[in-house]
Amino acid sequence: GDSVTQMEGPVTLSEEAFLTINCTYTATGYPSLFWYVQYPGEGLQLLLKATKADDKGSNKGFEATYRKETTSFHLEKGSVQVSDSAVYFCALSERGSARQLTFGSGTQLTVLP
Amino acid sequence: GAVVSQHPSWVICKSGTSVKIECRSLDFQATTMFWYRQFPKQSLMLMATSNEGSKATYEQGVEKDKFLINHASLTLSTLTVTSAHPEDSSFYICSAWSPGADTQYFGPGTRLTVL
């Protein structure tokens, strides 16, 4: 079946550091890929998504590129802020719909001032 | 984005009692809602898919008689944990699927503690 593998956390960075959270996937078809963020005490929010190979999703300074050849969707941000501290989940859905999501294990990010 | 609410945000109950958790989509009609369970420092585990006006579809290993799901309207789904036991203590999260946006919108979650 489909699966998503994320780098294990926790990740601790200083403010303005560069962030990369690795995500790779296994799927039989051509999935859509997502990054969700969960701030403390809140529900998951969609951060960005990409629906086909070579697409780049971006939002709030975060970016991720759908790499079919390496089955990856790594999350990057050039300069993190304290407010980016949260848990980040990579996810996929088959058939291009977010109706049924498969999540990775989540990566806790803490940004120190 | 769209707003999904959950109530209560936290609940403590005694072993053997039942607890109902509500999930509401506040600004769109959701024919499909999902219920997840999240263990500490772990990912979300899909428990069931709730379809308005029909029976829920449960994932393998989830007891449908223990976790009763009702989706009586396009804006409300409920999860009832029946005869709760300490091992049912967890963080329960619902989401509502918006076909127009092709996006799941998540509620803030409900922390259940069974004593």
C-alpha cells in the first residue's frame, strides 16, 4: 500500500536558519503530495501541495518540489522564525484527490530565538 | 481556509462511560468527514470515513461497535466512544472534505482521558 516516510525529529534550529524536512513516498499510481502543519493546541492546516511531477508548492516562505524520479517531496524554508515551531506532516493522496490521505509520522520543529 | 470545529476540546471520563465528540464544518457542506486518532509523538491514524446519510466505513482493526459514528447532516458528524477504557485515551481529530477545494480541513482535536 501507499506510505510516507519522514525524517525523524525533533529538529531544533536557531532563528533565520535554513530548514529541510525530508519526505519520501511509496505509491502505486500518481499521487498528490501535501505538507500539513500542526501548531500547538490546534488542528492540522494545509501548508502547501503539489499534484504532479515537477510541481512546486509554496506558502509562507515554505517550498516543496514533487520529484517523481526520487519519490520525494522535501520541505524547505530559507529562514525560519520562532513562529514556525510546530509539527509538520507530509501526506499523499491517490488519484489526485485529498479525499483519502496517508500521513507520515510528523516532524517536530522547534525554532529558538 | 474553511473552519471545522470540534467539541469538546478535552474531556475526562470514568471507565465504562460513553463520550460523544462533535465535529462541525462551519462554512461549507461536507458530505464526507474523517475521524483520526493521534497517539503522542505519532502520526494520525485514520479510524473511519463518515458519509452523510449512510453508514461509516471503518478502517481495519477499528471496532465499529465501540466507536459509533453518525453523520446526520452535511455539517455535523459525531463520534461516540462507548464503554470507554483507559486504552481509549487519545487525541481524536476530525476533518471535513471540501470537494470544491479538494482539501481536507481539520478540526482542532479532542483530548480524551479515561480514568
